[in-house]
Amino acid sequence: MMESVHVTASRDYDVHIGSGLLDTCGAQITAVTASRRCALVTDSAVAPLYASRVEASLRHAGIEACTYVFPAGEQNKNLATYGDILAFLAEHRLTRSDFVVALGGGVTGDMAGFAAATYQRGIDYIQMPTTFLAASDSSVGGKTAVDLPAGKNLVGAFWPPRLVVCDCDTFQTLPEDTFADGVAETLKHGLIADAAFFDFLMRQPIREHLSEVVRRNVEIKAAVVAEDEYESGKRKLLNFGHTLGHAIEKCSAYAVPHGHAVAIGMVLATRAAERLGYSPRGTLETVLAGNRRYGLPMECPYAAQELYDAATGDKKRRGGKIDVVVLEEIGRAKTIPLDLDGLRVFVEAAL
Ligand SMILES: NC(=O)c1ccc[n+]([C@@H]2O[C@H](COP(=O)([O-])OP(=O)(O)OC[C@H]3O[C@@H](n4cnc5c(N)ncnc54)[C@H](O)[C@@H]3O)[C@@H](O)[C@H]2O)c1
Ligand SMILES: [Zn+2]
């Protein structure tokens, strides 16, 4: 059982989505690379669940793999772990023609992808997402990064994967909250790009249609990336809910997970947009209904001043513009560049 989406980018790749793919990934990988050596990078929560099945499938396909396991968690998506991964690749003498397999959530994919992007000036990597968020969002589009103490994803590269293999069976072991993070990005895709998909999510339980929902998420993201891989225009629409979402993550010292923060961010942006006349009346009620249906948060625990400070950061000194994304209707979004005064008005209207 497998469906595939083709992504057109600076280098094209396929996304395979389905059930049981952990056990067949070796064969899919040999179809896209001639190399028979790789490093499997995964985290300490995913390794005991799934690494041996991937290793077995690779071995069966004639691929030799060495496995690197780092401690799970966003706090380890940093330069130190990234450096350890690079050292591991060098120690195992991976060459320019070998590749990396990133098995895990967005943290693993972003960091192993960045290691692949920079090791010997760039080697291939395969994304094997095991969270609903990574499958539906981060494993597609070629953005790789690690965090700095000053903020999230501050060092990184655009580096498309060679292939994405998504086994939706792996979501069965996700904690409920981690699954919900992916739901937030899924609702986002419907809200910005596909009203019929949003309706579907409101009528059907996502958990009963996982492959189909991941496929639609990937199609929506792939269409945006095909048009604007390096985020000079249209790709910014994927940041709906993210300007204030990132501010919430920052205010919470990253205790509020990304998807939950985005869920609140979409509510805040839509409340402001409705009050300021960018979105038609009733839009907020639809966004709230999506969050309510899937148990996502709707209230912001921070005051306007805190959010504003977190959203502006060092831009205050540079007098920069900040983009916010608003819904023109359900299924259609646009970007509004705000100066700092405009952002203050927007944040105040959001609460
Ligand atoms: N590159 C992009 O375009 C992009 C887009 C969105 C988010 N991101 C990044 O993605 C990260 C968030 O991704 P995430 O939510 O997947 O986080 P994550 O990788 O930390 O995974 C969440 C938790 O679930 C565990 N886990 C993963 N798969 C599991 C499974 N199948 N069963 C049980 N536990 C499992 C992990 O070990 C971790 O503890 C953030 O760092 C964010 O910046 C990147
Ligand atoms: Zn996001």
C-alpha cells in the first residue's frame, strides 16, 4: 500500500506515503542512489522503536548502515549535536557519494538534513518522517536547520532530500500531544490553500485517513515549494499562524510545542485580521472550530506586550518589516508586510 507525490524543486524527488514502508525502504532507496553506504541518524525515542527494522531493510537491499542516535528533544537540535553527527560521518568515512537517512520527527530531519547539506559540501539524504508533523510538513521542502541560543532555526540551508519515505504506521506510537502538533499544520494547509480539504478534516476523523491526509498535506506544500522554493513570495503563506506562534514558543521558553503554538497563532492572526477588516466575518469561528474539534489550544497565555517583544526581537533596532499571513477566505491566504507600529496594532487586535 503506497502512494507517491512528486516534488518539483531545484532537484526533484518523490515522497512515498503508506503502510509498512519501514520494511521496504531499502528497495525504494536503491532506486534513487547507486551508493551502498549510509549513516542512519535517529533519536533516542525513535531508535528503540524503529531503527532495527530500517537497518534490516537496508541490509536486505545490500546497503551498509552505521547508526547514530542522539538524545531526543528540541533542546538537542543545536550546534553541538550537529557537530557530533558530522564527526560521526567523518569517523565512518562517508564519502561524497554516500548518503544519510534521517529517521524521526522534524528535529531529526532538520538536523540530519543540515549535516547532509554541509558534510563535504553536501551529500544526499533520505527523509523518513515518524511524526505526523514531519510527514505532513517538515520532511518536504528542503529546509534544514539547527537552533542557536538566540533563536530557533537560525543556522541552516535549503537542501532538498533525495527521497522521502513516510510509513504512517509509525504514528501509532506518538503521544497524543505530538500527534496534535501535526494536526495544527494540517488544518493550516486547509485554511490557506484548500477549503474542501478543511471541510473534509471537519467531517472525517484524521486518524482514520492518515495516508490520504498526509498525501494532501504533501501535495499542498509541494505546490507552494515548486513555485517558490527559496521563500521570496508564495512560500511565506505557509507561515500562517507562525509569526505569533513563534512568539508564543519563545515566551514559553519552548515549553509550548511548535504545533500547539501555531494553533494558537492561527486563532490570534485571524482574530486580528477579522477585527482589522482583512478577513470576512465568521472566519475566526471556522478557525476556532478546527482547533476545538482536534483538542488544540485556543487561548494565548501571554499579554500583547510580551508577544510583541518576542515577535520583534532584534528587528526593533533595525526598524524592519514583519510579514503576517491572513485569510482572505477559508482556503485562500495573503501576506501583509507590517512595520513595527502596524504589528503593535495587529497584536493588540489579536487578543
Ligand atoms: N524544515 C521545515 O520545513 C520544518 C517545518 C515545520 C517544523 N520544523 C521543525 O520540526 C521540529 C518539530 O518536529 P516534531 O514535532 O516532529 O518534533 P520531534 O522530532 O522532536 O518529535 C517529537 C517527539 O516525538 C518523538 N517521536 C518521533 N517519532 C515518534 C514515534 N513514531 N513514536 C513515538 N515517539 C516519536 C521524538 O523522539 C520527540 O520526542 C521543530 O524543530 C521545527 O522547527 C521544520
Ligand atoms: Zn510550522
